[in-house]
Amino acid sequence: MGREEFEKRVWEWKAESGGTIIAQMKQIGESCDWSREQFTLSPELSRVVREVFVRLYEQGLIYRAHYLINWCPVCLTALSDLEVLHEERQGHLWHIKYPVAGNSEFIIVATTRPETMLGDTAVAVHPEDERYQHLLGKNLLLPLMNREIPVIADDMVDREFGTGAVKITPAHDPNDFELGRRHKLPAIDVMTDDGKMNANAGLYAGLDRFAARKKIVEDLQSRGLLEKITDHKLSVGLCERSRTVVEPRASNQWFCKMKPLAEKAMGPSSATKLRWSREPARRILQLDAQYPRLGDSRQLWWGHRIPAWHCEIARKSQWRARRREMRALWLVGLEARRRRPGHMV
């Protein structure tokens, strides 16, 4: 269908059925000032969205970066933490043997998501854990992939939990992502956008993530690398739209720094200059202040498009957010000429 045709049909639907919800709200007696009704994607509101985005970008509060995000493999879009529902489910812990390269020792690591082990780039232990001191700096053979990964020490590891050894998958776990940055570990994404295993998954490429989990467990058992399986309750993140299990993935997206904005809004409240009519509003601001960043990007066709443009400079994407497209492209092009006179890729 393509984006343009999709948007055309949605606008047609809006013209035919868009007033149904408003009519229902009026019928049940909602006392809004209907003279001020606006549609989210009307031209005047689109201009406001663009203006606010560019202002926050110019203030350094909106930026593009590579972080771990919530990804819905059905909606094919990034999600903010606020769009993820958490549900407690009965799951399992798979205890897997990671052989030490060059000898007969191994480290047992427990995971709730065996399919992500294909992207492991290290195993971490606590720096004061005496059980693993002799293995620090040595390499392990990543099961099923025959790729060597290092044993590293980090204070993040809880030596009292499980075996005290943790698999590190920077591209698929938020804690591992931060640890990977500290230790400059590579981040290997082993999945496609639609939740299948990609070429980095080796022989499991093309399998759905849950089918790959089953196959990986079977292969570990057949090779004597599965120590045991135990029951384990865990909190599973679900997309609020599709109710699909969300996949944490490292990705380039747009983010907004929440703490400075929330603290500015909370300032008058703490100084008793502002009284809240509803306590939930105060709690929302306090919650926003706890998030270091909130994802702005969505890969959905229906919605406001981010007013940012880019071009390739020395094989790197240079981005600019501006109110007008030509102004953004002119600035990016000017920077390219300054870096490489007479040449723009």
C-alpha cells in the first residue's frame, strides 16, 4: 500500500467516522467546551508540535542517540516505558554451561531468555567473588556459537544470586547495555524487526524467537550443556496495543531528557506556588523525573513526523532538527563542505 496511500485512507476514514466518538461523548453528557475541539493532526497543531520539538532540540533536551529501547515486533515500532504493560507470568530459568576455553572447567549461567545467548559478548562476575578470581581475564566458549567471550568483573553482579555469574547481552538487556558500555563490549543484535532470528544467530537464522528458544534448549540438552531447568516467576513486558511480548533492543532513536523538564514543573509545587487538584498529576511528574530519558521515536505511519533531516558525511549520518526542511538540509550541507571542502556525499 505504501505510506501515502495509507495516510489517504486514514483521512478518508476520519472524514466518515471521526465524529462518532465525539457524538458518544456528548451523548453521555461530557461538559467540554466543544467550540475548542481540535484534531491531533490538523495543520495548526502540527505546526505547534514541530515548534516544540525544535525548541527542545535547540535547548539540548531532545537528541538522537543509540540506547536500548522497547520494541514491538508486531507493531514494528519503538515504545516508551509508559507504553509497556507488565504482567507476572510463570516462566523458567535455564542453567547453561559455558566451557572455559583451553580446559575442562565451565561456568554455569542462568537465563530466562535462552534465545538471546546467541548475542552474548561476555560473562560477568563480582570482582570480589573468590570462586571466579582464577577465571578473570580468561575466555569462555559461547555454547552453540563457538565464539570466545571474556570473563569480566563488575560491581553490578549480585554474587549471592544464582551462581553469581551473569551472561552479558548488550543488545538485548537494559542492564547489560549499560555494563557493555562501561567495558566497551560489542552489542550483537540477533533479531529482526519482526521478532525472527537474523544472520547473527547462525544456524537459528529465520526462526521465530520463541521457536528458536525451543530449538536452542533442545540443542543444549543434546550436547550436555544444559545443567537444569527451574521454575521462575518473572515480569513480562507487553505492548499496550498488540499485547505482544516486548523485545528490548539497542537502536538509534530520538529521546527527551525528562528530569530537567519534570523538575522545572515541580519547582512551583515545592515552593507552594501551585496547588494540585488531583494527586495523580503530582505523581506523574515525580515519575517523569525518575526517567533519565523518554523515547520520542515511533515507526508508525500515522502520526506527527519528526522534523529532522540527515545526510551522509564521511559515511556518518548527520542530523538536524529544523522548522523547515530546506533550512535543515542547508545547515547539514554547510557542515559537510566545512569538513570536506568541495565534497558532499
